[in-house]
Amino acid sequence: MLTYFANLSPQHRRSWGLVVAYVALLLAVSYVDFGYNTAGQTAFRGILLGMLVFMVASGLSLIFGLLDVLNFAQGAFLLIGAYVGYDVYTSLDAGTTVRFLAAIVSGVVFVGVLGAIMETGLIRPLYDRPVFQIVLTFGLAAVLLDLVERYYGPDPKQPLDPPGFLDNNFTLFDQSLSYYRLFIIFLGLTMMVGVFLLLNRTRIGIIIRAGVQDSEMVQALGINVRLIFTLVFVLGAALAALGGIALVPYQGATLEMGNQFLILAIVVIVIGGMGSYEGTAIASIVVGLTRAVAEQLSLEHFDAPVLAETSILLLMIVVLLVQPSGLFGREE
Amino acid sequence: MTDYILEVQNIHTFIGEFHILEGVTVQVPPGSITVLLGRNGAGKTTTLRSIIGLTPPRSGQIIFKGEVIQGRRAYHIARMGIGYVPENRIIFRDLTVAQNLQIAERQKGDLDRKADFIFTLFPDLKRLYTLPGGNLSGGQQQMLAVARALVPDNDLLLIDEPSEGLAPVIIEQMMEAIRQLSSHTTVLLVEQNFQVASRLAERYVIIEEGLSVHAGLIADLVQDRDLIKTYLGVA
Ligand SMILES: Nc1ncnc2c1ncn2[C@@H]1O[C@H](COP(=O)(O)OP(=O)(O)OP(=O)(O)O)[C@@H](O)[C@H]1O
Ligand SMILES: [Mg+2]
């Protein structure tokens, strides 16, 4: 960690400064405008949202960085994870904890296999035609959404009870919250650290990072980079599915959730810098906080969450003006 | 059987719709340094990339250690024992020097076995071991790019313009290193700097507009002012 900061480029050091200053500003504005408790609740909501966005954005960013494919189906992976998880969670005959774990495993495996089939069968033949790949993932996203609607129906699924071991409340900032929310944050943090360790401490991770810069050179060293492509695609799909399943006891499942999170995730990787893992992690939290604070601000002043969506787009525009390659991207 | 470790026979390579190589033939005897000469844009880099499989030729034949290799995937060709040091010293900027070398291992322990040899050739790298590749100077990056190709046991090294953009002192150091490593490994070199090329290599192949037009011993070429002037534009 210390060496990480010691070796930062001046540009990235400045980005860290900007992020810390911006988050401090957000918190200060919330505190002054909403008061201590509401500000705290808002920040908590923001972090929670950031973790969920990260689960979609990390895959999007890794896939884009390594494969040069902007995978529009990443939202559909979250969607399918959520619905399959919902299905398993409600249809099994067992205790909530067992059903919840079964939902996670089946949703992640199902979407992982789907991702593997997609990458090897459809995306791989098109590596020489990047534009076709984008159109393809776009089309696949639409098809998958249709299939989910056909199979599960158009009506939103209500949030389910959290698994038994998390079905208790605690009080934070004068608000009673389910432990399940802490669990989502814990899950997000675990993934952040887990993927970080994978990228920095394992041979496969080092190959992935090298491939993000120059996958051709990695090949020329004697490494079957296509295999790594598939692996990363599956990993990205699985992470998004996990995010979808995590949403089920919190917000339920709706047909719109895939695209909502896809848009947030695209904003995140643009702000964080395409292909930068640390950028994705940091930008996820920044975007989550921004959206939560903007939502609360507009609720307090206009009685409607009008600023919520625009705020993150504004944030993205500002970041791009200050730093066209994103906060932690590379200036080519 | 031939006496060559590598034989490139009349290859034609396309990049997209562009017909870049229109008949390149290169024969590399083992244990020597052969240099590809030619003007900017002649097709030297494309020849190396065709050999390693990054831009596979559409026709012609490439034989390495008696096996036909064209059409195989690049990683497969590399594993047969070819190391590639690309133009513009492409090292992995985000990885440390150590990781840049580790990633080139094809078998566990490759780096441990080669570390002494590598650090003898390039003592600087030992000191820089834990720094990100992107923090290295141009010359150090070039050393790292060559060192990376030395980690696994390779029978042939393809080295593309190792002296490009380097200071004279560093060029001398690099030439000395290439001379030393060539006593273990055959080298196919691309080098624009004729001074460097003629001092290092035994054999040459001249490529002109995607076609190999001349080949022979460097010792003969050095005598042939007209040939040098016609194809290389240096006197
Ligand atoms: N991606 C590409 N698309 C179209 N043409 C290309 C591409 N890459 C290379 N070329 C062309 O192929 C020809 C050969 O290029 P190559 O890089 O092999 O030359 P070179 O001999 O290595 O030149 P230099 O000495 O400048 O490195 C050049 O005319 C170049 O413009
Ligand atoms: Mg070249």
C-alpha cells in the first residue's frame, strides 16, 4: 500500500487530492443542509449504492480494459442474476440462509456459464471487428432483457426477506436499518479487495494487467491470451450477477434494474478512467455518494428526486473537462 | 534437411487490405546474428511480426527448427522457443521490473535460473527491480525488453531496433549485451543504424518495399558502397 502511494504518478496524486476534497465537500454540504443524522443516513445510502454499482462496473472495466469490448450486456448479467436468484430463493424448500446461499451460487454459476458461452461463441469470432462486437453486446442485452420478461413476466418482484442470520436491525444515525445493508457493503468491500489481490498478487492477475496495456505483447511472450479473455469475461459476468442477487432482498427485482446499473457503471468507468481498476473502485463510491446526496438535496428543496440522475452526468462532464482520460486513466 | 534454424520462404503478409510483404525470404543459420536492413516502412517490423505470428502471412512458408510454423497462434510459436523484443521497447508500464520478467516465465523457476545471466548483462535492472516499468528511462526500458526475452529458454530472438532513440553510451552497452547473448542464442535483428548493424551482425538481408532484395555476409556488404547507397541511403 505504501509503495502504491510512493509510486503514484503526479496526475494520479492530483486525482486522489480531488477525490478527497470532493467527498469532504459533499459531506460538509450534507451536514450543513440536512443535519447530522440525515447526512449520515444519506452517506450510508451512497456507499451502499456505490458498492452495488461497483459489482457491475468492475466487470465492465476489466472487460473493456483487456478485451477492448464495451460490454452492454453487463446490465443484463445483473438482471439475470437477480431473477435467477429470486427464483431459487423463493422456490426452494429450506431455511432462508440455505436458500440465500443457493440463490447466490446458482445465479453466479448460471450467469458465469452464460458469459462463457457468449464470449467463446459470439464475441471471440469478432475480435477483428470491434464495431460489430459493440453492436453484438447491445443486441444481446436487448434479447436477454426480452427473455427475462417473457420468462418471469413484466411485474416487479417485491424485495424478499433477508436470510435469517442477517434479518435483524441495528440503529445508525437514528435510523433502524437491516443488517442486510451492512452485508451488501461487506460483500462489495470483499470483492474490491479480492479482485485487487487477484490483480496484484497472482500470475493470472499480472497477465491481466499486462494484457490491459498490450494483449498482443502478452501473446508474443507465449501466453494464451484468449483463455485469459474468457476468464475475465466470465469473472465480470459473475460479479454483476452477484450484485443482482444481492439486490433482491434489498430492492427486489425489476426489468429496469439492469439498464439502471449499466448506465451508472458506464459513468463510473468514464469517471474512474477506462481500464483502471482503482479508478473504478474509487469512482463507484464517488458516484454512489453523489447520487445519494443529490437525491436528498432535491427531496429537501424540490420535493422530488429530480437532481439524482442529472447529478452523476454533470459529475461525469466536469471530470472529463478537468481530466479527459478520467481520474485514474492513462494520458496517451 | 537445411542448416538453418529459421527459414522464411517468400512470404506475403497483409495488414487489413494492404499488401505489406510481397515476397520476403530470410534464412537464419544457427548461432549467428542476422540483420534485416531497409528504409523506413520497408517491412522489417512486419517480417518479425509475421514470424512470431502477430501478423500471419497469407502465403509462403516459415520453418523454425524444421517445423512449419506459419498459421499457428502467436503464443504457440513463442513457446517453441522464440523471444520477441518489439519496436519502441514495449514493456508493461504498470508492472514492476520484477513482474515484467516474471510474466515471461514459461516454466516455474525460469527467472531464478536466468537471473544471474540477466543481471550480468544489465546490472541496472537489479537496482530497479521493484520499480514500475513506466518509471524507467528509455534505455532501461529497452534493457528490460531484451531481458524479458531472455527469461525462458529461447533458441531464437527477434529484436526490433534496439538502438532506436538511445544515447551513444547506452547503445554501446546494448550492443555489448546483444553480442554476449548471441553466444547462447541465435539473433534476428532489425537495425537502422548501419554502424551498429555492421559491427554486430554476420549476415544481412535487405528489404525494400516489402520484398527481400539482397542477402549475404555483412563483411561483403561493407565493401559494396553502391549497394549500401542504393538500398539504405547511407554512404
Ligand atoms: N496497421 C497498418 N495499416 C496499414 N499499413 C501499415 C500498418 N502497419 C504498417 N503498415 C505499413 O506497412 C509498411 C511496413 O511497415 P513496417 O513497420 O514493417 O516497416 P519497417 O521496415 O519496420 O519501418 P521502420 O524502419 O520505420 O520501423 C509501411 O509502409 C507501413 O506504413
Ligand atoms: Mg519497424
